[in-house]
Amino acid sequence: MNFEKELAAHNLVHFGWQLEEFNHTLLNESHVVYFRDFKNVSERVVTLNKASFSDSAIRTTTKMDHLVSVITNSIKIWKARVLHPRENAVFTDALTQYIKNIITYRLFVQAAEPDERFHMIINIYGTKKRHEVNIRPVIARSESLILTHREFRNFSENVFIHDRTHNPRWFK
């Protein structure tokens, strides 16, 4: 195990996360994305290297439905196994493009300090239609390297409650 992976493992455990395989980058050089899949009952945390994220050009030609499909299919695969390197690259690209193309991120960039880390929480809601999901991104601002598991669950739960109240059609 290399030093970066050991450090990432230590930090994840320290903040209340169980270590599973994820794309390890140094937390102090990364944005952090947390997933809570209400449909498949799973949680996941991944990191995106800030420099790589910033260097990635926005592609407006890719449809958001496709990006959401890639992201949610990757999360389903995680329940069974670790993503292969090629699958991880496709997932990371789709996640980066998704984030850069949403209003939530654009509003964050307008208010953020240069090089500020974001903590994006993405709730995934299933619908009664078999293969349909809605995903709900929010950005939490925090000076911490990573949100504690409790902080993540609180943010996620508050968003879920808000969405059930104000967007009931998402759950039909």
C-alpha cells in the first residue's frame, strides 16, 4: 500500500467512513463527492483531484441523461465489485462533466474563493418506473478535508426531507 492510500484510509476512518476502494487522491488536493443512493441503499465517497477537475473542459454536447446514467450505473456496479480502471475513468469523466454543467456548481463558483474545495452531496432517488432515477446535487461548504459521516447523513437527510415535501413528483 502506498503512502497516499494509507493517508486516505486514515483520514476516511478518522471522519467516520469505512474504507472501500475509491479513486484515491490526496484529500487536501481534492474536491469530495458523497453519494447516498436511496433506491439501492448505499453510500459512497469519492474524490476528484482539483487540478484535473479544473483542467477538464466543459462539454455541452453530452446529454445530462447520459451522464446521470453513467454515474448511477457505476454506483450500482460498486455494490458488487470495484470499478475497473477504464470504468473508473469513464465514471470520473461523467461525474466531472455532470458537476460542471449543473447550476449548483456554477453558483458555487461565483461565490467561492479561488481554489476552494467543494463537498458535493448527491442524493439518488428511485422512481416507481423500473430504470428511472432522479439525482439531487447540493454543495456544502466546509473547511474540513472531508465531512464526517454524521455531517454527510444530516445534510443528505435534510435535502431528502425537503425534496419529499417540495418535489413529490420525483418520488412517483
